[in-house]
Amino acid sequence: MFKIITRKFLEVLIFVLFITFVSFLFIRLAPGDPVLTILNVDELSVSQEQVEALRTEMGFDQPVLVQYGLWLLNFIQLDFGESFVTGQKVMDMIAAALPATIELSLGAIVVMLLVAIPLGSLSALYRDHWIDHVSRILSIIGAAIPSFWLGLIFIQLFGVKLNWFPTMGRDGIMSLFLPSITLGLAISSVYVRLLRSSLLDSFSQEFIRAARARGLSEVRIFFMHAFRHSIPPVITVFGVSLGSLIGGVVVIEVIFSYPGLGSLVVEAIRQRDYPLIQGYILVMAMIVFVVNTCVDLSLRYLNPEIRMKEMENK
């Protein structure tokens, strides 16, 4: 376990250095000038001397490598800098918006589980029956419909016409329903097909036939053997597709005006708020790393073959 954690720490160190440098470089190469955005040159009369003075004050007159080195030095001291627009500390702004994004992500995962597990299981148990056909059709439709279009339909139907749920903001659990359902349905189609395929593979294994030969009930065979054997591939795909989930959260937060990290970073991009964009990228990278580490550890618990191979290598 110690070797695994040490290896993961080295991996995340290299990953953080790479992702921060690349994102830092690309952000500065993007079109637009944050100095002009801050000064509101479209609304105010600003002299070139004022523009150059602010650029020097913000350090934009330095080479990109020097700017990155200064930012990295501050980051080592756990200082992500201050927002160019609001003047607030970036960590404070991220910490204030992060709970809303976590709520939305967990809500979407719950919806995904409530949809994917029953549909995927029934599709595998009743292979080639009408239930299987309906499940496949629904998963194809879910994969084909863009999440933003589905969100707009839900807003119009359940928010405007029926007035069942609020469509904007974060005001209690009711505000979480539509965004969570929209994002959960958008990502569930992949896991319906994956769980079905994994269960069908489990049903063809020797240990399932051996369990039936011992007289175990079909319910126990399904939950204690087939389903447990099918979970590792699903968990692996979840770890890999976490980036897509994060991207989906950004889209859904913007559509529903949900005050999370997604809405925060979209506004930061519009205003060329470099420290906030950089802080968002780093926080998301760390979340991806932590989740993938948890996925690796859980796979070692759920899949005895991995533990056996590690013991043989020792």
C-alpha cells in the first residue's frame, strides 16, 4: 500500500507540473487582454500609459516562464493569488463555489445509478427480450441527445409550464432536481450498456455455473457473484470518464444558473481572470487524481486477481 501511495504521489507531482505549465501557457496565448478587460476600455477613456502601468503592476511585462515561476512559487505556499476582477483570494472563491458543484455531481451520480443499474441488470437478465430492446433504445437515445438540449426541455416543461421545480439558482434541494436529472440521464446511457455487457460476460463464467451446480438461488448468484464480478469494469470507466462528467457539470451549471465552479470559471474565462482559471484547472486536476486513486484502490479490493498478481510479482 505504501508503494502504491508513493508512486501515486510522484505521478501527481509530475502531472501537476505538466498541467499547470501547459494551462498557464495556453491561457496567456489565448486571444484578449485581461488588462483591457479590467480597465473597461470600451466604456472609459484610458491612456496607453495607464494600460502599460497596470500591465507592469500585474507582471504581464515579464516573460511567460518568469510569470509561471512566480505563480508556482506562490502555489507552493498554497497561495493561488487574487482575482483580477473582484480582488478576492482565488482559494476563497473556489471554496465558496465547490460545495454547489459537489452537490450537483453527487446528485447526477445518484440519478445515473438509479437508471443504469436497473436497466443494465434487466437488459442482461432478459437478453433479447422486449426489456432488452427497450433498454438499448433508451440508452441510444440518451447518448444521442445533448445534455444542454435536454436541460432546456426540462426547464420549459417542468419549470415553466408545470412549475414543479425552480429553474435557476441554488435554493434548497428542489433546485437540485432538474440539473441532477439532466446530467444523470446524459451520462447513464454509457453505463447501461457497459453494465449489460459486463453482466453477460459474468454469466458465461465457470464460477456462475459452479454456483448453480451447488444449488444457490438465482438471486444470490446475481448479487453475490455476477454483479460483484461486473462492477470493476464499470468503476474503471467511471474513473476514466470523470473528465467528461466535469465538463458536463460546467454546461449544466451555466444552463440552470447554478452557482458552482462551472459558472464561476465560465465567467472567469469571459473576463480573462487568469488566476481564477488557473486555480480551477488545478483543483479539477487534483479531484481527478484523488478519484482515480480511490478507483485503483477499490479495484484491488473488488478484484482478487489484481491482488494475486501483485503478490506474485513480490
